[in-house]
Amino acid sequence: MTQYLPREGFRWLSQDEIERLNIMNVADDNDEGYVLEVDVNYPTALHDLHSDYPLAPQKMKVTNDMLSPYARELKRDLDLKETSVEKLVPNFNDKENYILHYKNLKLPETWYEAV
């Protein structure tokens, strides 16, 4: 690990503090950091740029209707069964109540649109 983990002084922000918070003004090496619960939309304009590794993965079950035509064909050819195991899946889906560290919202390009 290249960064320190939080160890003390945890507290909830008041509604007033949340409304005044601008994470772009919080230094990456600040003594205080933030873990946020946010609703975000992944801009369509970034889908091609991020197609190899989308940001904000979700733990979810992958169903047949989520597979591409190629993946369905491959699954059929290899005689693979459907699984009920949840996996961490990078995707472009809208996120509700998504929890992340504030630095992830400060990436060089604005990858999200606030809902």
C-alpha cells in the first residue's frame, strides 16, 4: 500500500458541511479525507475511452441477459452453466448510493456527472 489508512477521528458531516464541501479543493495529502456516498451517472462520452477498465465497479450477479452476443456464444460452445456467485464487475451503469473515497472523484478527467 502506498497510502495511509484512516485510524481515528471518524465523524459524520452535518448537512451544512456537506453542502459546503468541494472535494476539488481538498488536497490529496490533506490530514482529513472523506468517504462519500454518492449517486453518479457515467457519461456516455467516456465509454469508449474507459472501455478496457471502467471505473466504479459493482458487486453483482452476472446474468445471461447481461452478456454480449460473443460471450453468450462462448458460454454455449464451452457448455458453461449459469452461476449465482456475485462478482466485482466494472461497468457503465448508473450508480446509486455508491461509496468511494473522495480521491476517486478527483481523477484527471471528470468521469462522472452528479445526479
